[in-house]
Amino acid sequence: MVAMLAFGGVTAKGIPGIRTELGVVAGMHYPVANFSMGSSTATLKANPGFTAGLHMGLRLVGILGIQPEIIYSHNKINLTDKAQNFSSHITCNTVQVPVLVSLRLALVRFNIGPVFTVMDNPSFADRNGEKALFGRLNPTVSYSAGVSVCLFKHLLIDARVMSGFKATENCLSYEMGNENYIKTTSLNAQLKVGFIF
């Protein structure tokens, strides 16, 4: 939950004109993934999940600022392979650090910038019930763009999309000797509500 009216936060001590804000965010995470399956007979379907994190803002000049965040996202991908008589789900836990340039005009904020993925370890249970790694779904560096609206000085509604610059390579291995490599291109939409302290 995040918000603030035109950086109406705390003035940074000793730096005239610089204002900061700190808050928390939470909301829904909607992954849209394109899987290039190669020779694999599996079907993958990404499900919506949730996202939450910490938000900071620092006004640099006038209506322009920097908005770093730490965002955790969780969702699952249904995995079905009828030809191999196998089904499971891939659990995705991701921690990302967006560093956004923020243009703030009255109640509206326009945000864009790079996103650094610091944790991305999707996994599933193989045929023997053992944990199998699927491989990263997000490149180390991707990008985000979005818009948010600030209400009542402390409430923010934030919508954004996040995507990578290139595909990632993943592996489906249900048992020894049965490995299939696929490529994933993902686009994540997020809708969050925030609160600034």
C-alpha cells in the first residue's frame, strides 16, 4: 500500500527541497507467459498470485523523482503432460527491486525504469516427489512501466507491467533421462494498493 501527494513527505535533513516517502504495497500479480515448448508434450498455464513489498520515494527536482522498491511476488504454474502421465505445479517466488523514475503531476504518477531480479527460484515436485528446479522466469535485468493515482495524501492505487528484454531457458525433468528444455517470455501485470506512513 503506497501513496503521497506530490512528494508531500518528510524533508531530508540538511538537503533543502529534497523530500522522501516510505510505505508498504500489496496487491494482485497477473503473469502472462509464452512458453516455447520445443519437443516437450507438456502444457503450462500461469495462475494469478499476490505481490507485496516496500516503497520509497525521493524527489530530486520539482515533479521528478526516483522511486526504489523491494517487491515479493508469488504464483503457481499448472504443469500437465498427458503423454507422460504426469502433472504438478510450479511454485514461483520472486523478489525484485524496481528503480523507477517518477513523474508526478498533481494526483497522478507516471513511473518507468529498470527492475533487478534478486531471487527467482521456481520449482516443482518430480515423479518421485523430489524438488526439481525449473529455472529462472525473469532475466536479471528487466523493465517496468505504469501509472498510479494518489488519493487522500496517504492512499495510492498503482498499476504497472513488468517484462524482460529476452527469453529465459527452463528445464522440465520428471525423472532421470527425461529432460526437456523450453524458453519462456513473460509479461507481468500488477495492481497494488499502497499506504504511506
